Amino acid sequence: MGSDVQDVREERSWLGWVQLAIIIAIIILSLSLTAWLAASSARPASNGNGADMTAAPVEIVRPRAAAHTVRVRTTGTVRARALVNLTPEVGGQVVEVSPSVRSGARFEADETLALIDPRNYRLAVDRAGAAYADAQSALQRLDAEAALAREEWEALYPGQPIAPLTALEPQLEAARARVTSTRADLQQARLNLDRTRLRLPFDGRIAEARIELGQTLGAGQPYGEAYAIDALEIAVPLSPEELARIAPATGRTVQLSFEAGAAPAMTGTIVREGARLDDRSRLITVFILPDDPESLRPGLFANVSIDGATLSEAVSLPASALAGLSQVRIVRDNRIVPVEVTVLDRSEGRVVAAPFDAGDGVIVSPLPESVLGGPVTIIAEREN
């Protein structure tokens, strides 16, 4: 019995050593394969003249210099330059409300949007008018008395200066002041009567309104908001780089289209630039005045295309031709040569650069770093 147990233990020990040997062999094989691959990738691919390097297959384009207009495409939002409160300047009960005083409704300049009961204000005009007429009458009477006093003084004391009090000058000044005061009161009363009609001096739309027939309005209290139609503008955030590409931006004509056909396509003009960059987005806003604001609403998204300067000579390339920020690879004498270029514009998957010597063509197919400087075989030429 004891010998059987001993045999089992020896068999298990032998199997354990076999498994350990297999694992060690696998590890050694993996390390050897990794070292061989690393050595292969690090080994020089040629003897200096490219004789031992396999020619890399590439696709090229042959760029041509032509005129190019710098263009920035982005999006913006329609917004009102300012929202104006519907605030009556006098208080009272509303006796008339225009159908235009509803959210989204359009109104004309100086249209009566709401009428406050004018009766008390008409009475105030009548009272002020009567006081003004009485003051004028008193002044005319004093003028006559003063003229008579001067005649009597001249008759009694010819050539002698008349005393101001005798000439009724203080009384005349007081009467003139009362005329001025009552005239101002009459003008104020008439102005208050005119203000019983709630109006705005522009064509616009109501953004919000809280005015109903029979409601009592308080002077100076807001009861809604409106905006001027010609004050609608499109706010477009641009990066400093985009702004530089269309500089100077102010005065440039832009093309506008709107989401889902919510408004017809139109043109517009950049009227001003923001004063500073946004602290979080690092963008600066330009403001566009649309040519047909009548069909727009605040909050509408707009697709914006802005044309900048026209370059007399530039080279347009697929974006795949660019390696890094400003380098392309060209074919010259059947070898790959890196060339630094001056990038002038980027848009719609293309890069526009200043003219440069493109050799036998600009490579647009992907290239591994290991083939740089080596020989190439041009397998296709794309349309540029």
C-alpha cells in the first residue's frame, strides 16, 4: 500500500516538472520572436542607396496653382438685438386691446396696442388748459396796468427813471412765470393723455404679452416683451483663426440658409465683431444683419458661409496629403521627399497651400514611417 502511494507521488512530481518546462519554453520562444521582430524593424532597410529596400506603392496627385477664395463655413443663431418691455407710462384700466398683443403677433410702428381709460386724463387736460388761459389773462391785464403806470410816471416826472415796483415789474415776472408753469402743466397733461395709448416706435413682433381687457395697469410696470424686426441679427461664434482667415470681417457679405427650410435662403452682411473672446469657449462672436429679417424668428439656427479674400495663386490638395501641420511628401526621382508648405486655408476635407515644387506628384496614400526617404512606385494618379 505504501509503495503505491509513493509511485503516485513520483508520477505527479514528474508531470509538474514537464508542465513547468513547457511554460518556460513558451516564454523563451515568445521573447525570441519579439527580439527578432524588433531587430527586423530596427535593421536598416537599405544600404544607403535604396538598393535593398522594396519600392513602396503610392498614389499621387499633381496639383496646379489657381485662384482660390478663402471660405469659412459655420453655424449661427438668430437673435433679437434687444427685447423691449411693454411698459405703460401712465396707469389705469385697459378699455381696448389690439389683436396684435399676442405672443408671436406682428405690429406696425406706432400702432395702438392697448388703450388705457383716457377720461381722467382728458379732464386733467381741461383743468390745465383753464389754468393756462387764466394765467395768460392775468399777464395781459398786468401788461396793460404796467403800460398805464409808465405813462402816468412820464407825465408827472418827465425824463426821470421809473422805479421797478412802480412799473409793476415784480408782478409781471410772477405772472410770466405762472404762464410758463401752467403751459408746462398743459403740455404734461396732453402728454399723459397721449400715453394712454400703449405704442412702440418700430415694426416688430410680440415675444410675450400679459395685457387683457379690463385689466388695471400700473405705470412703469412691465407687461410683456417685444422686439423690432429690423433688429434681428445672427450671432456667429468664430475661432481667432477663422476670424483671421476672413479679416477684415466687418462689411463682408455672407450666404445664409436655415434648418429644415424654416426660412428662405438669403444673404447678409457682417456689421460688427464682438469686443472680446468668450472665457470658456475661446471664441469671438460676429454679428450678421440678414437682408430679409421679416421671415426669421429668434432662436432659429443658420448655416453660414463667409467668403474671405481671393488668393491669386494657391494649390488645393486633399487633406490626406498633409502629414502633420504643414508637411507633404512628394515623389522626386522615384524617391519620397518631405516638403514643408505654407497652409493658407482648410475646408471641406481639403488643404490650400502656397505654390510649391511638387516634383513628380504629391503622395496622398498612407505611408509608414519606415519607408520615408526610400524608393517608391506610383501605382495610381488621382483626380485633384
